[in-house]
Amino acid sequence: MESEVEKKMRNICKAAKTYEDASEKSMTTMTHIYNSNRKVLVNEYMSELKFVDYAEGLARNLTLLRKRSARLSQQLKELSSNAQEQIEELYRTEVDIDIKLRACHGSCRSAVLYSVDHSSYETIQTHRDQVDKTMNQRRKSAKPPVNIPHVKLQHVDIDIAPSTKYKTIPMVRKELLTQFEDIEQNQVVLDDILQESTDIEGLDLSELE
């Protein structure tokens, strides 16, 4: 009877050793896979952070450029209007001078020959009409969105939490196989409209990131 019990104990110990070796091999393999995947996950997580940071900077730059473009467009419109007024005033002045010189021919001792170059003004006006037409077409073309949304990372809750028993496994504690818990699970989403409070008056292109 003692021999039979001893035989069964040896078999149990042998099976336990087999299971222990298999468990050790499995844990070693899992540690290798864990470390390899952790590098990938950490790199992906850092890439997500960089992507969101770059996207935020791009949205901010686009907002600043859109506002700067609108301001410069308004300035160009005002300058064009001022140039048109100056051309018209110059044309009226030349016509007035021409009329006065013609009237002086009969009463003045001498008069300078002078005539208004109407064709030059017509050419200038034609060129200005073409420029105005081109500018109006560009304004009516596809406009960029008035509001630019920005990208952000939104935390995703994980329903399945690591088992407390898993954390007590010696290999897990030795190899720190619970470090996935410090890597947040996120998803990329479009947030509300980007609000840009920066005053862009006098903005220089070098300020853009």
C-alpha cells in the first residue's frame, strides 16, 4: 500500500513538474511577446500624440492664414478702390487742363500744345476691369470652411480589467508584465470648432509653426 501511494506521489510530482515546465515556457514566450508588443504599442501611442499635436498646429496655422488672407484681401480691395479714384481724378484733371489750354488759344499770347491720351486711360481701365473680374471669380470660387475643427484623442474605457490573481504570478511581477495598464486606450475624434483667440494684427508668417 505504501509502495502504491509512493508510486502515485511520484506520478503526481512528475506531472506537476511537467506542468511547471510548460507554464515556465509559456510565461517566457508570453514575456517575449509582451515586450515586443509593448514597443509597438508605445510607438503607436507616441505617434498618436505627435499626430494630434501636428494636427492641432496645422488647424491653428490654417485659422491664422485664413484670417490673414481675409485681412489682406480687404486691404487689397481698399487699395484697388483708392487707385481707381486716383486714376479718375487724374483723368478729370488732364481733361480740365486740356479744356483750359484750348480755350486759351484765342486770347493767350502763346499756348502749349496738349492733348489727353484717352487710349492710355482706356487701356488702364480695361486692365483694371480684368483684374477686378479675376478677383471676383476667385472670391466666388470654392471657399475654405469658415470653421476648422481640430483633432484630439478621446479616452476609451476598457471593460475587462486585469485579474488580481494574474498580478500575483511571480513571472508577471518579476518581468513587470502589467505595464500595459499605463498606456491609455484612445480614439481619434474631431472636437468642436477650434477657437483661436490670438490677435493676428501684424502677424508675420514666421510666427506660424
